Amino acid sequence: MSLPPNVSQTAFDAALKAWRQSVGGEWVFTEAADVALYRDAYSPFYGEPEERVASAAVAPATLEEVQAVVRTANQHRIPLYPISTGRNLAYGGSAPVHSGSVVLDLKRMNRVIEVNERNAYALVEPGVSYFDLYDHIQKAKLDVWIDPPDPGWGSVIGNALDGGGGWTAAPFRDHFGSHCGMEVVLANGEVVRTGMGALPNSKSWQHSRWGFGPWVDGLFRQSNFGVVTKMGFHLMPRPDALMTSTVTSMRDEDIVPMLDVLNRLEAQHLVNGSTQIFGGPNRPGAGSPTWTIQVPIYGPEPVVRAAMDYVKAKFTAIPSLKFTEGELFRTPLSPDALTRVRLVNFGIPNLSTFAMLGRNPGNPDPAGGHIGFSPIVPRTGESILEFRRYYDEHVTKSSVGRELGVVGPVYMTCWERTLVCLIMFPIGRDKARNTKVRALFEKLVRVAADRGWAEYRAPAAFQDLIASTYSYNDSSLTRLRETLKDAVDPNGILSAGRYGVWPKHLRKA
Amino acid sequence: MTSRREFLEVAALSAVPAIAGTPLKAAATTVSPQASAFDALQLLLFDERYSQSRDVATRMSRTGAAVHSLADGDVTQVWLNRIAPAWQRGPSIVAGVTARPALFCLEQLALSSGLRVVFHAEHVIHADGSTEHSLLRGAESLDLSSSDLNRAGARWHARIADALTRYRPSTAQSRVGRSEAALEPFLPPRTQLLTSWIIGGDRS
């Protein structure tokens, strides 16, 4: 059994004893074989001394048990690292940022507390996965959709708190943005409900997110200020139809007007699906379009068709663009349609992304296990062209004939008005290669920051580096976060170092 | 109620929906009259994109194994409709000759049912057709060695089919952790990687 950092054997033994009393001995894990299951499957330091690992794990099943575990940790100054289902692959998995922390595993808290069809919302616990919520809705025959990410086996709450996104309509595919109300256990064990939930016997916790006074929910996103034990989400009433058309161009410079048109249509809420942009250095071959944009519209069929006519008119006003109207799919999908669509676009969770990203005859040089480099850049064609130059200069050259097998860039529009230029860095069993991947990743972070771009999410190994690039006014944002951290978690027991926020006793000068 | 062991070996997915399903053997794609020979093995998954995988499925189905095709390597449907319901009822053995991601996903799911990867081999298929084999776990329980596979040459998959057919769960299954399925070995460009595997083991 290993000890958490800066914790004496006596203190740890006392904490373990208290936790066993609180949650039951069978839910406190200290044996190496058990704790190893919390390793990050895609750690960029996999198998190396610097890999971040847990020292133990404890798995409460109720709010009261979470409170008890946290109070004990606070009393004995034991660092905790809460996880939901631990599926944040490519961005850290279930391993703690501060190596040696005790994983606070919330998978047993897996109740779907409510799904309200009439007002289209859900209230869930952290252990509820997208598969679970989908299954609950299907069994109850409720006419609402969830918005699963790729893949769908993760926690609904965990994905939202990590800043994840999905593939259906806005605003639902912004998972944190579509939440409504939280229940949080603070480091001292106190329970807080946010928004309308702060009203005892509130009738509108999941109906309105703002409540009264300063809104604090954002403090719990990608953070270490509390343990979220319940969260509400607005769901999408099942749309009658989805139609996805395609706009292509053979001209490189056309990405500028293409994106301008798309942005305007999206800001007008005419294009509400997750647009995808393909092109640039990934162009598949001679004769293929230089740029391809997919334009999905969800809604009632007459509205979808009318909106698509308008969208077509706007794109085809640019003579060099080609507009291809896509098939309209009515929902619920027919069995035949189910085999022809990308399921996540229809709110159906699945695991196909692993097969797609894996090595196979059609994909001989895959990313496989990978970490995501995910800078946010302005949503303009000029930025995409600049990002492509940046990629050509720093990635293609640095990867030396694709030696590292870097895959990208993938232009993602998970959220309205936002463009993420994702690059996937393969992580494998070859430590020397992983070392090169890490060096390139770190270089890209710095070079991107020089251009005014920064990542929205990152694996634990790079969170300090990326946080350091958000350095406006002598890192005043970091200092504000540290001030808040010291106030709400003075002993620094919760998720030390997560997203670059360290407690006072672990802060570097 | 989930047991401590099932939960633990999770790290995983609480995510096994309780979808009604049929027993694996009854739902088999192919079941021969000699099915009793396969009491140990409940289902073989094969990836129809690979001739070697198809050959193993053909051989095993002839002798009574239930086999299921993965058209594109994705395990979602077979897991939801067949494997998850079976694992909710109790431990049952699933094997495969598939691409690596199928094993990775099913291992993660298996851990939450108290099951483990008890056999894992990798077959690196080079552009010239030659194949390198790495036996990573449990080969001894199948009486299988790399030299066996090398001797078999281009017909190595017949040897794998034979070994999978003979597998019987051990009553003294040692406790093992996660396999190496999450990450790939370093491979030269244009090579393919097939995995042979068995997920099984008793609940402990």
C-alpha cells in the first residue's frame, strides 16, 4: 500500500479506518492490483516514473457518504481526486493530477433521479453514463433525446464538468452550457445547491439555471472547488427530422466566405447541428474538394426544408461553391436508417469511435490511443488557413514523415461560435516515441500561445503548462482562482493541480 | 447489487444497460449439432475485414462455436444486445480474433462484470504478408507458443482456432490486471494488427 504525498502512515491509517466505517470496508481500495485500475489508459507517461497514479480509492454511494469521506480527508489532510466514471480518455482518464491522491470514485452514485419529458430535463448522479440515461429514456418511452459524445460510455456529469461536447443540436451539445443546477459537496463537507436549487423545496431547480445573486456553477467546471453529486441537464425534445447538406469548394481561399456564411446562419439559429469542416492538409486526393462543410438542421420537416432552402441560397450566392442537398431523416429512425447514419447525431450513444480510430485495412496509420491537443481559434476562414500553416510548419516537419503518426487537424464546432482545431497525438507502448510526442505537444502549446490560441482541455501532464499560457496581466486569472481555492478548500484536499490550480502548500513560487 | 469485485474492476463503466437479451449460444449466428463441445466458450467475435479472422470463425463455427461478425470492428451492438445481458446473468466466456479496439472496449466492459482478459496475443501482419506473433498473456493455458504459430506460417490462424477451441476456464484462475490492449506497440507504416483474446475468469 502506498501513501499519499505528505501524509503520515498514522494519518492515512486513521483516514482509511474512518472511510471504512463511512462507506463499508469493501468500498475502500488499497491493494496495488485494485488501485492500478485507476491508471490513465492513455497516459503520455504510461509506464514511466512520472506517470500520475493513485494511492488508494474510496467509493461512496450516497451524498451523505461523500460528505463523510470528504470530512475525513479534510481532517487528515488527505488529497482526494473525484472521478465520475473515469472515462475522460485522451484528457486524463481516471488518474489524479497530483500523483498519490486518493481517487474518490463516484460510480456507485448511478441514479437517474428524474427525467421530465414535459419540460425536457434530467437530474442525474455522477455515475450515470450516457448509455444509462439513454436506456432509462428508452424504457420509459420518453420523447426526449440526450446528446452523447464520442464515445458514449462516460459520465453525463463528468463529461460536462470536463468541458465535453456532443453531436446533436445547439445548445444541447455544449454539455456544461446545457446544464441547469448542481449539488456540490465542499471541502468541509457542506452541501450547496446552485441556482433555484438553493430554495428549500425548490420546484424549479432544473427549470431555470440562474437563481438569485452571483452565479457560481462555472466555478465547478474543470475545477477543484467541490465534488458535484447531482446535476441537471436540459434535454432536446425529439426533433421530427434531421437533414444534413454539404457545401464544397475546390478553391483554398473559399474557406473564408464559406465560414462567414456558416457563422451567420448559425448565429441566426438556422443551422443548429454540429457542422463539420474537412479539408486543408487532409484532402483525400486529386479531384476531391479542397473544403467540405456539412450543414445539419434539426427540426420539424417543413421548417427544416424551408431553412435548408434558405441555407442553399446563401451558400450558392458564392459561385465557386457547390451545394449538395442531403437526405432528410425522419425520427424515430427506421431500422434501415439506423444502419446508415452516424448514431451520435441522433442522440444514440455508442463506441464506434474506437473502431474508427483503430488500425484497420482502411486506416493503416491510426491515432489509436491518443491525447488531444485542442486549441480554440477564431471561427474564421483566415484562422483556419493560419492554423494549417502552423500545422505544416510545426507538426508535419516535426513529425518527420509522420514518424509520430500525428493525426489532424480536425476542425470541430462543438459549440456555437467556437472552433476547435484538434490534433491527436498517438500514445503507445513505445516510451521513446511517447517522449517525442510529449516534446512536440509542449512545443505546440507554446507556439500556439504565441499566436493567441490556447487549449480548452488537456491531459493532466500538460495542464500546468497550458494554464501558464493564460497569463494576461501577470496571470491575474490564475491568482484569482488561487484566492478562491484557498478560501473554499484551505487544506487543499480536492483535486490538487487540476487545470493548473494548486493549493497553497503545493504552489510553486 | 454490484459486488465489490465487480465494481472495482471497473474503473469502468457502470454503463451496462439492462437490455433484455438472449443467451449467447441460443442467439448464435452459427450453432452446429456438436455445440456441446463448446461449453467453455460462449461466443467468438471475428472481424470480417480480415481473412485470417474470417477463417478462424469458419473453423470454429464448424465445430459448434457461436460466432458473431464485426463488420467494421465496432462492438457496441453485440455488447448491448448479447454480451451485456449475458454478463448480467453471470460470467461467460467470450473470445475474439479482432482488431485491437474491440478487445480494449470489451475488456473495459468486462472489468465491471468481474471478468478479465485471460488470453491475449497480437499478430502483426506486414505488408509482405509475413506475420509476427506476440503472446502477451495466458498462452500456456492454451498450450500455445510463438514457435507453434511461426511453424504454422501463413496458416497461423488455424492454430489459433484450434487453441481457442481447446480453452477451458481454470478453476484456479489467478487474479490479473488490465491487459496491454489500451495501447498499440510501435508498428511500421502499413502494417496491420490482429489480436486473439479470451475474456473469462471466475468472479472472485
